[in-house]
Amino acid sequence: MQPFLDGTLSDDEVAKAQWHLEKCSWCARRYRFEERLRHYVRVAVTEPMSPELKAKLAALRTPLDA
Amino acid sequence: MSETAPTASDSRRLAQEARDRVRFEEEALELSDQVYRVARRLVGSREEAEDLVQQTYERAFRSWRQFTPGTNLRAWLLRILTNLNIDRGRRQQRTPQTASLDAGEAGDYFLYNKLESQVTDENPDEERVLERLSQDSIVEALADVPHDFRDVIVLVDIGDFAYADAAQILDIPIGTVMSRLHRGRRILKKNLADRTVTA
């Protein structure tokens, strides 16, 4: 399942996996869960940068008249 | 440097260099949100992440000529960040470097099965199952993954880097990226399973 989700299977293997997922609801539920989980993890841990840091980084730019 | 006044071609070259530099800095700064997002998950605290990102950009701007235009700037920045993180020697922290064989991994469906057992529906759909996970528990569960594995999960699953880029950033073989990714995800899911509230 992991390689399928990662997109690292061959075309042939992908076709077989998709065929299986159409028939097997047990697997299909778990597959959709994995997909959603990965998305959820990414969203859950995303934290925006503080404005202070943004300003500090912007201040690193080389002045135009240097 | 010559002691005479700059020639016309010197001036043109310097002007072009200044333009290149400005563009480099702009493109690098556009990536700062993404760089921070990865940094925040690689280290323990917001403060450390901010320090690290600032140092990364300071070094990146100093070494801008070493970047080949047109290549992967995001990966280049992350490489600097990762090296700085190693230099700081902060990697010897609470979490061990690599997991032992019995790292508390679990089978692929361990988490799903556990969460599913807590939902009252007969045949719950996956959204109902996912709702059992809280945002805080995900943050904590990820922080508890040993850092060798966590680095790869953060770069690939959160930073969206390809395996080859992650291999280059971390200076490890691509096969190691894949095996640490798969094991790391299993450890993460086991950590999540341990944190779910039993109904």
C-alpha cells in the first residue's frame, strides 16, 4: 500500500492495485484512510512563521545601492 | 581590484551581478514559509526553528554565488539548514538517533484498526475514523519519532521533497531514505495509536 500511495509502483502494478481496490471495500477504506491521514498530518503540523522572523529575513536583503 | 576607474564592461558586469543577486534573494525569501515549515518539525522548539532559519538565510545570502541558477533552490536551502542543525550538535536530544529493532512499530493497519474499534458505527467511513485523532496528538506523535526517521518524514511527507532530493539534503543513499520513510511512518502511526483516547 505504501508504494502505491507514494506513486512508486510500475504502471502494471498500479493497474492491479486499482482493480483490487474497486472490488475490496476492506482495503479501499484503509487506502482512503491512509491518504486522508497523510493530508491530515501535513495540515496538522503546519505552523506559520512569525511576522518577527519574516521581518528579520527581509532585513537580510542586500541594499540596492550597495 | 584595479586602481583605475571601472571600465564600461566592468560596470555592466557589476550591474548584472547586482541584478542576479537581488533576484536570488527574492526567490530564496519566497521559499521562507516552506523552509520554516520543515525547520519547525526538525527541531524541538519554535525558538530553535527561528534561529535556524535565520542562520540559514544569512549563510545562503553570503554564499549566493555557490548556487547554480535553475537548480533546486529549495533543496539547496534545506541542505544548508540541515548542516547547520548538525553543527549545532542539537541532535543528541531526548529522542534516540535511530530506533532499535523493536522500535514499537506496528503493522500497516494497526492505527486504522484501533481507531475503527473506537467508533460506534458498524461500518464507519474513514473520515469518522480520522476524527478520533487530535491535532495536538499528531504534533506530539511526530516529535516522538526518532530524529533519523523524523527527518525523512518531514522532508518527504511535509516538505514534499522527492526521495532523491531528500537523499541529497541528508547526505544518505536513496535506499536509506525509502526504508527510513516506511519505518518512520509506522512508528508515527504507532505513536498516534498510543495517544488516541480509548472510548
